[in-house]
Amino acid sequence: MKKDMGFLFLVFVFYVGIRLVPFFFTFDNTSRYFLADSYEYSLLGVNIAQHGYYTLHGAEPGLIRAPGYPLYLAAVYKSFGVKPAIALFLQIILSGLIPLFLYMNAELLFSSRVARIAAVLSLFEPVSIIYANILLSETMLVVFLLLSTYFFIKSIKHNNTTALVLAAVTAGIGAYFRPVILYLPLAYAFISIAVSWLSLRDRIKNAVGIVLITGLTVLPWIARNYVVDGYKGFCSIQDINLYYWRAAGVISDIEHLPLRMVQDRLKNAVPTGLSLANEYQFLRDKAVNVILHHPYAYAKVMLKGSINMLLSPERYAVFKLADIKPRFLGVMWQGHSIHEAINMMMSDPLIVSSVVLYQMLFTIFTGLLIAIGIVIISGEGSIKELLFLLFVIAYFVVVSAGPEAEPRFRLPVLPYMIIIAAFALSALSGSVSRKHYKERIK
């Protein structure tokens, strides 16, 4: 890595610079930064900075959102006033760490050549460019996720206890920004035992250790939730999604009803007068019951969500950044055929349709490289490295895919997909170079 410091500095500059282009076109209109969960994050940040309490509406204990991103916003608002533009600018600067940590992962798994290609590919990834310019927690999550996987790879390749602790702690910190990473250490534990360079004894020790340390990292917030309202979980958004999206999606599929209609029905079925902790427990129990009784329908819902998460281009956020009122709200593919989706794209304003088309082309390009990369990596015998990347990708697909899945949910898997694509590019360019060299010798 030391020999590539100059290269990595340029990557940092270009990565941040590319993502600042939309920012400087939009910083005069703060409303462009807000999408979906942004409003609640910002309100929590304001309440922490100005009043010192973690809640949306004063009386509620604030169980829905993980505290990491609101605390980040609160720190900015406390220092500079309630200025989302400054928070977003700093977020874009911090996003420049992503290609650096991506490089570190790829170099440890494969080689510095693959790492350099992966870092360059990441510069032009469109979904990360879009969401670096939105007040959402995904960008921060990816920073800690890449740090965590780097330390984890180092720990199992070199039996490094310090790296193992850091992998667990950074995963725990990442959960404070987005709870989707919360159970990744369980995947780490499985990988430690199934795909490891260590002895069986060390594998088991690492598997147990990483789960316990991550648990200790998130325990303070779980304890806080229990003290303020008797809630035993880390973040109630998981219960809400499970009930109003996953279970609702299953019922929608079985009864052939619109999802929104099912969600309204489920909302009316929630008993009144419950404490928040008991209400979230009710949501969780009912959702799990629906899913367990209809596993086939749930598998269909998850498959659709996976496709949407991995392939659907982001459209609505582009409308927001361009300050254009969209005619259709929602994810591009959901409820529409490919033909209908293309017609929607062609009827969009030029700037929106151009960005959507670029996303589609980038997805096709990297998808082909990923398929080639999997074949080449398998053929060259780097099975453990490939399985690690695929396990991480599969984890986030499983925990994120559902009717609520959006293109931004694939941000955590993109770095690992890019590493596989970079390996393919490295191998293909290397074979071309070797062929050209042999021809010159002849």
C-alpha cells in the first residue's frame, strides 16, 4: 500500500470531486438533500443539538432510528448551526475514505493490481454518487463496513487477535449508523469456521469472540432502550419493516391485493393502548408468524426484493437532486414490466433519463465482469477469497431484500461486487498484455 500512496491520494481527490459536482449544483436548495428517512434523522439531530434529548416528538423515547447518524448531524448542527449543507459537504469528504478502504480489502484478498482497478472503478459507481448527496446513513455505514471486513480478513489470514477485535468493534459502530449490519458478525462466525486459513481451534475461538465483542459494542444502546421503555432490541425499525413490509408483502402475494391496501389493514390490526415496546413486540411476533406459515410466498417476496435491490436504477433521488417533481414515485421496476419501465425512463426529463441510463449501463458492465471474475477466480484456486466476498454480498441481500428494498440498499454490497469485477479486468487485461508481448517476441 505504501508504494501506492500517491495513487490513493489522487483517487481520494477524484472520488470526492466527482461527488461534489451534484452538491455544488444543489447546495442552494436544502430540500434537495432530504429523502425518505432524512427528515427523521435531521429532526433527531436538531433535538439532540438544541434540547439534549433523543426523540422525534418529545414524549416518545426514540426507539425507531439508530443513533449514529443523528449524533453526527447533531455534532454538525451544534458546531455550525442547523445547516444541512455543511453536514452533507462533510459527508462527501468522508466518503473519500471508501475507495481507500476498498483498496485495502482488495489488496489483502488478491493483489495491489486488483486493488488499484477496484479503486478506480469505484470512482464512477453511480448509486454511491447519488446517495453521497443525500442526508442518509448509507455512506457512513459503508465506511465502517469496509473497515470491519478489512480487519476481519486480516484476522483470519494472519490469526491476528487485535484485528479480530477491531473487526467486531467497527461492525458494532456501523450498526449505530444502520442496523442492517448488526448480524454480520454471525456471518463472520460462519465464515471463520467454514472458510478460514486457521486451525479448527482458532476458527471456533474467533467465531465466538467476534460475536461477543460486537454484542458488547451495541449493548449500551440496547440497555438504553430497555431503561427508557422496556424495549429489548437495538432498533425498532427492524420490527416495523418486518411487519409492514415483509409480512405485508407475503399477504399481498397470497391474496393478490395491492401492498398499500394490506399495509393499511395491518395498521388497523395493531391493538391500541400498548406501550411502544409492547407494540413493537406485537409487530415482530405477528410478522414472524405470517412468514413461518408461508415460507414459499416469503421466498418469492425476497427474490423480487433481491432483484429490485441489485438491479433497479435509482430514479426518485435523481428527481430530488434535480429539483423536478416526478410523475411516478417509487422504485423503477416495482409493479412494472421492463417495457413500462423503459417508457417511464424515456418520458422523464433528459437529465433524469440520462442518469438512469448510465446506471443501467454501469450495472450491465459490472455484472458481466462479475460473472467472468467468478469463473476466473474459481479457476485460479482463490476459492476462499471468492467465498468470503460472496458471503458478504449474500448477507446484505438476505437482510435487505423485501418489498421495502431500494437501490440504496445495495450500497453495502457494491464494494465487494466491484472487487470481483476488478479481478476480472485485471485478469483480462493481463492476458491481453501477455498475448501482445508474445506476438512482439515472434
